[in-house]
Amino acid sequence: MTSWVTLLTEAWDELTLTDPISREYRSKVLAGNLPLEISAGMRAADNAPCLLLSTSLAADALFELAGVRLVTVPDNRGPLLVLSLEDTRRRDLFVKLCADLVEAAASDRARALDRFLDRLEAWRRFLRDRQEGLSRSDIIGLIGELLVLERTLGADPTLLPSWEAPVDGLHDFHSRGHALEIKTGLGPSPSINISRLDQLDTIGLRRLDLIHVKLIEAPDGRTLGDILTSIRGIVPGDVPQFDNAVIRRGLLPDDDSARNALRVQMRSMDCYSVADDFPRLVRTGLPVAITDATYTLDVRALSAFSTDTTTALEAFIRGDRS
């Protein structure tokens, strides 16, 4: 992505030195034999840097989030998609965003526009939900989800869409009526934090399992980057979709500090069946004035609901109705 950052920055610098003309945007087509005609742009009114592409999007796909705006404007060749920086304090993020979009388009000449628009949607979700990258606790949580994903994909690589956390799914994983809620701790992890009322709600499900991933730091352990690389190797045909999901989950493409922040080993992966008598708060059992809640479960009090993790994951993979 570094080369695209350089090309974009140089193009914007050149446009800054160009006298404004009557057109709303002055632009420079990016070099590099791209499959799409993507241009660096500069808005005449205020010299805001932009990325331009001749295409259109549905109105509900346009946005203004975290200092970045996406609009379509008329052009003599048809509708023009304009991604612009609206908050100069977010310039570094904007440059990363634009460079990543260009790289996504360049990665697949046959499906360049699809790659560009899919990655743009991933970034929209990132900008909506986050202003910065992942915190330490976020990294730990993501590692836990990815370790479960790695196991399920190892048995069935078509299960990538079952990872619903990146698309605001009610549960972290869901497939054919079976949901998995993943909670991850680093160190002793004697408790599990439930952050929403609906996380342990079984309405509409035939089965819900709560998986508690326990990690320890180890010099010879795996980093987040190692796990991401492993999963890419399992789903070579779906790498763009996986990378988009990771961005939606909050990991920036160039966030090497997050990718290498921790080296961990998995101490255990415990599973609990969320049955009717499982200790939990559910919306139907609370006064209507209570709209949401967070609470903590003591792991030691959950032993009666313990179930074999391998059996639960195999049932999820097969879509068992047992």
C-alpha cells in the first residue's frame, strides 16, 4: 500500500499547485496501469483532497462519517463518485483509506469495480463504528473470534459468512440456526462479561453455545498477524471477503502494531450450552423500561452447563439439528 500512498500524496501535492479552474474538481488520473480510471482530486472551493471514480451508488450507500464524505456528483461523462476529506485532522486516515481502495481495485483486474466497492463498504462500517484502531482488549477479543473461525474453516472453508461479528450480527457466529458467542480472556479469566441483553438470547435459534477462549502470553506464541495469515491460507479464493470482514471488525490494513502487539497461546477453549435455565438476563424477563444491560458471569458457576467444545463445533460445522 505504501506505493499508492506515495502516488496519491504526490498527485494531491501537484494539484495543490495547480490554479483552480471553473470545474468543481481538478483531477489527475493515477498512474500504475490500473483497471479502473481512478483519479486523485482536489475540490476547487477549499482544496479538500478527494478520490474520484466514474460510477454511481445507491443513495443509502453514501455517507459522511469521521471526517470523510462520500457523494455522487454529475459530470459530463456521467455520475462521479467523490470520496473527500472533510476534517483535516483525519488526513492520515484518509490517505490510508484511499490507498487501500486503489490497492483493492488493482488486486483483481477482472472484478476491479466490485473489489473497490466492497472495500469501500468495509471502510464505511469502520468509519461508522470506530475513530481509531483496536485497543488491547479489542485485539484479544478479535484473536478469540479468529481462533474459532480458523477451526471451523479448517473443516469447511465455505463457512466464512458464518462469522457475523463484522456485520453487526446478533451473535459472533451463526449458521443454520446454530449460534456461537465468543468471549476471550488473557490470563486467569475467571469471569465472562456480557455486553448486551441479546447476546445470550436464544429466540429464533435452535442452539446457542457460549465459547470461552483463554489465552496466555508466550514468547513463542502466535500474533494476530500470524492467525490472519493462517486463515488466508485456508480460504485462498475468499481472501478479499475475509480482508473486508477484518476491516469491518476494526483492524486497519496497515496496523502492524496491532498485528504484532501480543504473542499468545491458547490455554483452553471451553464451551457452555445456553439452555433455558442458563444464568442470564433476557429481554422478555425484564421490565420494559430496561432497554439494555451489561453483566458478568462467574465461570466457576457455569460448570453444570459445560459441554464438549469439539462436539459443539462439529455440530456447528455440520448444521446438526440435535
